[in-house]
Amino acid sequence: MGNSKSGIVSKEILEDLKLNTKFTETEITQWYENFKKQCPTGRISKEEFESIYGKFFPESDAQTYAQHVFRSFDTNDDGTLDFKEYIIALHMTSTGKTTRKLEWAFSLFDVDKNGYITKSEVKEICAAIFKLIPKDELSALPSDENSAEKRANKLWTFFDKGDTDRIAEGEFIQGVMENEDALRLIQYTPLK
């Protein structure tokens, strides 16, 4: 009855999403109906995701950041997001618990997916985050974080690592949880 070709989300996926997100069965079902209308193939391409993501940041260049977000949620590396990956992405970026969000943030910063973050990866993600910040908000940033490079350097110092060192997931999560500035620096929250 609830096969993948129908308009009904499978019981298995529904139960898994209810368990792993804060969304209700009704919400998941509504998301699924909208997802099937927008993506009849049952998959979102990287380009479609970038387009959707860009709508959340109309005054910014969200493409680079969206590419990194997409990579972090494409858990099976097939170049698309299925419904389950999409809902987990929604949950993690909007409502996930702090530790789970930080696990996701680690995967976002771990550009090469080797289980560690390097300073160059921090710089790459900070550059993508920086592109999200509208030009009129840049002048309000503190002088030690008013460029992508300064932001990356400031974040890296919180981990007390040398330029060639690397950070494991546990270190990253602990370091960010222990420092509100680090938590603020790994994300962009619009002022409006």
C-alpha cells in the first residue's frame, strides 16, 4: 500500500522520522506530499537544493554554503537527497538538539569527509558562511571577525591548535559547547 511510488510515506520512514526529529506524523505526511509535488522523482538534485536554499537568503550569495550543506546531508553520496535525508536536513538546521546540530556542523566543516577538521576546511566553510551575510550587516561585525579569514582564525584559536593540526568530532563538539563565541562563529543568524 505505502510503496515509494504512491503519495503516501512508508511506515518505516515515517516511524524513523518521528523517532529522530521533532516533527509529528501529520507534519511529516504534509512535508512528504509537498516533497512529492515538488520532486516527483522522489529526489532533490544539488541544483534544486541550492535554488531552494537561496530563497532563505535572498540578499546573499548562498550557493557555496548550500553546496556544503547538501554534501553534509547526502549521506549515501549519490548526488541527490531523498525524502528522509531532506527531512533530517530540515530538522537539523532548524530544530535539532545542540549536540545533534554540532554533529551535523562537524560534518559540514569536514569537507573531505575524513573524520577530522583542518584549519583550511574551517577557512573554506567560514568563507561560505561569510557570503550569507548581507553587505549592510558586514559593517556591524567586530573588527576581529569582519572577514572570512579573520572569522576562521578566531574560531580556530578556540581549539588551541596549530595551523597544521586537526580536530576530531568530540573535540569540536566540546570546544563549541564550552564557548558561546565559537558557537556563534560556526553559523550565520540573520539580524532580521
